[in-house]
Amino acid sequence: MFEVLQTKGQARRGRLILPHGVVETPIFMPIATKGAVKTLSSQDMEKLEAQIILSNTYHLLLRPGFEGIKKLGGLHHFMNWPKPILTDSGGYQVFSLSKMNKTKEEGVIFQSHIDGARIELTPESSIETQLAIGSDIMMQFDDVAAGGADRERHEEAMERSLRWARRSFGVFDAVVGASGRSPLHPDMTVRPSLFGIIQGGTHEDLRECSLRGLVEIGFDGYAIGGLSVGEPREEAFRIVDAIAPQMPVDKPRYFMGGGMPEEIVHYVRAGVDMFDCVLPTRNARHGTLFVWNVDPENWNPIEGEENDNFYQQMHITNEKFVFDESPIDPFCDCETCKTTSKAYLRHLFQVGEILALRLATVHNVRFYLRMMEQIRKTI
Amino acid sequence: MFEVLQTKGQARRGRLILPHGVVETPIFMPIATKGAVKTLSSQDMEKLEAQIILSNTYHLLLRPGFEGIKKLGGLHHFMNWPKPILTDSGGYQVFSLSKMNKTKEEGVIFQSHIDGARIELTPESSIETQLAIGSDIMMQFDDVAAGGADRERHEEAMERSLRWARRSFGVFDAVVGASGRSPLHPDMTVRPSLFGIIQGGTHEDLRECSLRGLVEIGFDGYAIGGLSVGEPREEAFRIVDAIAPQMPVDKPRYFMGGGMPEEIVHYVRAGVDMFDCVLPTRNARHGTLFVWNVDPENWNPIEGEENDNFYQQMHITNEKFVFDESPIDPFCDCETCKTTSKAYLRHLFQVGEILALRLATVHNVRFYLRMMEQIRKTI
């Protein structure tokens, strides 16, 4: 269930009510690809005040596997994470990671990138896997066109995604529809959600067609997929600016897989509610930290001109930090900034201590979550 | 300063009073080789109730370097660790890690294993480096014979170590002697300590000669070096059993670089007070966990027959743990055991999440520290 509490321009402040709790939107979802946000424990994520995390059906399907995750009582129990989880459908990873894949109308047959095992993923099996994971928000299985694909391929992928949306909805509805509960969490009275995914590349008319088809089926939320895949930023902005206002106002809107802080601000201003991205965690592991240029308490991302000067990227391994005993980000309230100097963190990266990766990740995840907190405050 | 508070047989419970605080002995010192206990922050070490950590002069001399560590205000400040630090002298690492080294009476010239830079380490420069680090306990610079060396080489190394002990003492005394304070911590009224190192391989007479020479100089504590380097356990036991009772009763006794839990128990019963070892942290990173077979509260390591059945080594990546939802060690009070199932930790190792290394390290370090807590309780 979703409620819009407040709007400012197109931007919305809302509340997503899920089996494992309430999520205040706009929200950023840290990525726990294989059942852990890289370098961080579930308890760390709670301390960082993450409200919801994202996990990848494709990776969990490989290990611990469908039967494994069922036997382990679902992902919340397995990773000891009490709050909501969103899972993607596996569609995107099948195309980007598997060694070999073959798409038919039925679904996709692919080889595991771990051991080469042949696995079939269909709209039905994707939803069944997500039900076994016990996700609070499940994503339809979709056909994802490659970044540089032509219009014809985008049209095909969009139309197949629509057909797969119907089939995804069918399985979900058959299981969750009557009881209104997750079969894995029958004690929880709140219904899990199923989101449809809008495809169509950078073609506005295909995107609109995709959205219309999904709304006709009637999902609990709608995602914009297939962007942040290498297209120019302006192209992604153009599509989101055109499509977001057409998306149902009473349903959550999710931009998949993006992006840089100023991009998230742009999408929030266009009316998007939910985000996920590997940037804070991946950049952290490469020693690139997001730091505030302004006191976030005084930052108003929703009003005035858009800009990216509210933060900077700090390359902590830079020689200039060798004797810099100041905190990484004096505006940040994370454990790393409270305890660690730039010089010490730089040293840890230099000598190859894996503690460096954790300290940097703590900070970057907190930066993104804090950014969302301030975005919510100013809507 | 050191006080023996209680004895049981040869075992001693004591108290080591150092510039950065009091250490209850017998104690295990986790190893922060390059300025961090691998995977853990200084704050993690405080939560684990570590009383003192060990860091390596050799590694710190390479990075951040002598001038670097001086400019950074010493290691406590650099790594934000408020409690005592012991540093080794660099002697052992020069022989085990550097690409090329040449020992003369003056000292050792070696090539950095990082960038090949030529560095000279002498008794004087080792102590000066440890003074710059601001160590609570500094170790004399010593000449370390290889594990398989003959008696002649052991005799030479022992005698040179004695001469280097005198020179180490000379520098330390010139700086610390008059003021009774660490030059880096003039506000701290407690004097840092300098320990001598007993060498002589597995030759009892050489060990005794070494000990006599060191006692003549008069150190704040005495260490047994050059064991735990591949010799049969019985040989190490024989030397410690013979030498420990001859060591000054009013000074702390430190067994360097060992060992397995039952070995530490043996050495405590022989009268040793201090230990350090890479086993808990290194084994953790390979998925090998130390777990209690008995409730440590009811374990009496000091009385009765010695045995190693109070614990076991658990190889968490073993297939048998794939669906084992029980905690790693129900007797353990660490964060990992309170939050993480065997199945989840196994999964994290299987999929290569570096969180696994941290969770395992937290547990193993806590196991060793808890073992020492119980050893102290039963003396």
C-alpha cells in the first residue's frame, strides 16, 4: 500500500506500507546482491538507518538456490534483516552476467556464471523464487534490450515484457491475491507488492505504450527500467521527465539502477519515489567517497535551480591526504566520520587493509541515506 | 610497572600498568600489523574488550614511514586507539619478509618488500621508531636465527641479540630514563616499558645464558622469542617449561607469536603472562573458527590435566552447514554469534562476500580474549 503525504511541484513525499514495515519515500535502497550489502552486516544496515534493501533474484537463484532459500525460510530470516526487501526479477542479470542465454517466448535459458549449470527463468519461476525469498516488493520478469539496441529490438523487448508482466501478475495474484499475504509470512497482515517495469529504451512512444499496458494489468507500483545503462544523462532525463508525470499518482514510482546524487535529485523532482544503485558501495571500494559541500540540514534540493555542487567525490587515496587528520566529511554523522581521519583511511587503502572498504562503504551508504532524509524533509 | 596479584602453581594473575592504561594478565594481544587488526576497526577492538594490541615496527616503518608516523602524532592518535600498544622491534620481519637483508654488527640493511627501497634498521633506529610510534611496550631489536639453523648460528644470534639488547636499552634509557615518560605522551605519568628478548633456539643452555645477560641489563619485562617457528610443540614446551620459572618473578613474561589455545594454556601454567598470535585472525579469514566445547564459565584451565578438548576448530565452509541455522558458537557472546547463523556465514564465504572475513574475525578474536578472561578468573 502506498500513500502520498505531501507534494512540492512534481516531487512527492510518501509512505509505503509493506509486510516488514513502513518505508518513508523518496527512498534509496542499498543493494545486497548476494544477501549482504558488500562489507556490511544486517545490523550495520540497521545502524545506518536503511529502511529497505534490494537483493538480486538471479544471484540468490544460483546460491543458495531456489530449494535452498525455501529451506532456509526466506531471505529475511537467512540474513537476519527485519525490515523490507525488494527483489529484482533476475531479467537484467540474465542478460548482463550469464555466460550464455537464449530468450524464447516462454522465458530465458541461461548458464550460471558460477558453474555453467543450465537454468531456466520464466515469469512464473521468477515470481515463485521471489515468493520463496519472501520479498516485500517483487518485480515482474522482463526482457531487457541491450543499451545500444535499435528501435525494433526495444519494441520487441517492451512488448515481450508486457506479456511477461501479465504472466508475472498471474502467478503472483494466484498465490497472494486471495489471502492478501505472503505465503512465507502468513502472520503478517500486510500484502506484499508486485511492480511492473516500463521498458522502451529512449523511445517516448514505446515507453508510453509500455506504461499503458502495465496500468491496464494493474500493479502495486511501477518502475522505469532499462535506463542508467550507458545512455547520455540527458536522454534518461528526457524519458523520466516525460513518463513520470503519466505514471499513476497513487502508486509508487521506482527508477531502477540509478544514479549519481544529482540524478536522484532530478528524478525526485520529476516525481520518482524509489531508487537503487551500486555507486555508493562500488565507489567506496575504489576509494571514492561522496562528501557534503554544504550542511545537509540547510540543503534544499527541491526548490531553486538544480545543481551538483552540494557534494563532491573525494579520492581518498590521493597523496594530498597523507597527513590530513581531519574527518572525511565533517557534516556526516556516520561511524567512519566520527572515528576515522582522512590520513588513516588513506593509509588503510594504501596498505590494502579490507577494513578500508568497510569504512568507506559505511560512509557512502550513509551519504545516500542522509541525502534521501533531507529530500524527504524538504518536500 | 607490573604487579603479580595471585598465583596458582606457576600460573600468575597480574596487572601491567602502562601509559595508556592498565592491562590485566595473562593477556592475549590481537595483531594490528599495519595499524589495524585485519578487518576490524579500533572501535570494534574496544567492543571486543581487547586491552592491548600489537603492531609491527617493520610494517609501519615502510608505510607510513618514520617521518610519517612522527608527523601523524604516533599510532594511538593515527588509528584512534586509546588503550596500550606493544610494538615488536622489526627484527623478525626483516628476516621473514624483506627481499634481501644483510646483517652486520651495526644492524640490518634490507630492501622493502613493497618498493625495494633500501632501509637500515639498527637497535637505535628500531627504538627511535617505537618511540615515534608512542608504544606502551617496546621490544629490543634482536637477531633472529631461522627455524632450522644450527647451534652455532643460534649462539651467534643469541649473543648478538644480547649486544643489541644493551644498545636498545641505551637509547631507550637516554630518552625515557630521566623523565620516566614517553616523549610522545609527556602528559602521561606512567613510564613506557622496554622488554628484552630471550633467544637461543631450542638450546636450554643458550636460553639461560641469554636470560642471564638480559637480567643483568635490567628490562621492564622479558620475552621468549624464536619459538613457534615450526619446531615440534614438545620442543617449545620443553624450553618454556625450563626457562619461564627462571625469569624474574616481578616482571611480565611474554611468549612471542604463539599459539593454539591449548598451547597458551600450557604456557600460562608455566608462568607466562602475555601472548600474541596471528592464528585467530588468519584462521578466521580462511573460514576456520574456534568454538567452545564447554561453557567457558565452567572451564577451569589451570587445575587438572591439560587437554585440548575445551574447544574445536570449525571449518564453516563445510557442506554440512549449508542449512544449519544454529549460531556459530552458543557459548560465545560476540556480535557474530548473536546475529549470524552457520548457514548464513557459510553462504557469505561461498559467494566471496568480504563481510564473511569480518564476522569470522570478530568471533575468533573474541574467543581468544574470552579464553584469557576465564584463565584470569581461575588463577
